[in-house]
Amino acid sequence: MAQRTFSVFGDSISTFEGVTSPANRIYYAGDLRRSTGVLEPEDTWWARVIAHFDGRLVSNAAFSGSMVDGAGFPAGHTPERIAEIAGPDGEEPDDVLVFIGINDYGWAGPWAQAAARSAAMPQCPEALAVPEGEPGPATEESLPSFARAYDAMLARMRKACPHARIWCLTLLPGRELGAGRASFAYRLRGIDLDDYNDVIRASAVANGCLVADVRAAGFDYEASDGTHPTGRGMEQLAALAVAAMEAVEAAAGRVDAEQAALAEAFAGLSADLLPEEMRSDRRCDKESCFGCEFARGTGAVWSCVCDLP
């Protein structure tokens, strides 16, 4: 039986020095590898998933800071990003692991990322024309624009890899290393994290892709800064992804069986790895972190951690 092959498509969470294309921005490199405890490729969430399925990596097409939405490269929907999924010799993977969108949630639109002059903003006339300044709250166009971009991304992936299983991971709340309880800001710029997840689920179904619904488990993952997984956080993400993927495969396309399979798979997760204290918890019902006296990091540093007592 042929070895199962995988490509990885995402943002900084899925990058790794020496594996991700050196032309892309990479987060897990140098000192950040040591400080997060993500020391080797084998420590990443995606390598753990691939190893679980006795697979082989074809390409790591992650790009630190990238959004799905945006006028040009490195936005996830662009042809240049999609082309990176194939191997150096054009090899098409059997599976594509897609874990991207947290920067879309964080910025609430490419115009905010451009206003902050993020290093990952598209270097194109449309983005460069946005006046530099402090990025603000979400607009009415933020979520619809994300939905169109996610659809375009999956449609291009489907065309580029017509035989591949494309797995769309939902987005998870991170928990800052050392935090004793959940502290994620669910409506950082005014749109709920789970509104983005609803888009991901709907887009995956509409484009003939599969949903690895890691969010449905209801856990945070450990992150060095509230966003980027530590070594333990990578292990948590991998366990959630494997459980979600195996549940979908066990349901064999039967929608009525998928939720039960997911519940069973998540119930079997290690309590040592994902103890009850890592359960997600909404501590704040404010419409946005902007103007909130308890919020910090709501400017260009978007990974806000709520300081509610």
C-alpha cells in the first residue's frame, strides 16, 4: 500500500525553519524555537498528524502572518500560495491540511493589516494605497470578504489537487502560557471567532472539502503568547486534529453519524494532555475589545488577552 502523503497550508502556527519554503516568512525559527519548546519539525502539530497516519510530507506551504483574504500574495486565496501545495516535482498530495484564518479574525480585514503595515501584508498597489495608521474595529464587509476569499482559496485548491482530501481545520482559542484559566478575546475587533468558524465549515462543504472541526472539542491550546503554540500546545492541536479527522473518516460521509463520531473521538482524548482546566470559557460578553478597560494589545498587536478579574 502506497504511503499516504500530506501538504500543509497555513500561517505562522504551521511554519518551521528548514521545512517551510525559505521564501516564506517563518515564525518557528532560531530563538523562537527554543523559547516555545518547538525544537524540531517532529514537535509541530502537522508533523504529529502526518506521523499518526504513517504519512510523508510533500510540501509545507505556510506563511507567517498571512491571511486568507487580501489583494495579493501572500493572501491564502492567491494562485502563488496555492501553487506551493505541490511538491518540487509537481507531486499532488493525498491530503492537504488547511489551518488558516486566525489572522483574518485578528485583523478583521486586509485593510487593517495594511494600515498597520504588517510585514505579511500584500505588497500590491491596493494594499499600499491604504493610509498607514492604527487599525480599527471590524466593518460590515469583514466577514463577507473573508467568506469570498475562503471560497476562492478552496476552489483553487480543488482545481490544483483534484484527487486530494482537503481538510479544513476550524480556528481555536489559544491560552497564554502560565494563565490559570481561559482568557481568549472572542470578539477582538467586533466579530466572534465562531462566526469565522461557521464560514470555514460552510465553505468546506460547498467546495467538496472535509472539516476537521477541532473547535467542536471545546478546548484551548497552550500558546507562548496566546497565539503561537508551545511544544505542549502543538501536541494538543495534533491530538484534536487526529481525533476530528478519524471521526470524519469513521462516519464515511454520513452526516447523521459525524457528530456522534466527533463526540466519541473527543471523549477519548487524553485527560493528561487536555485536562478540564483547558476547557474554553467565555469570560467576557462585550461586543468588541476596543475601548475596553480590561483589554490589552488591541492595536497592531492583535492577540489581546483579557484581564478581567
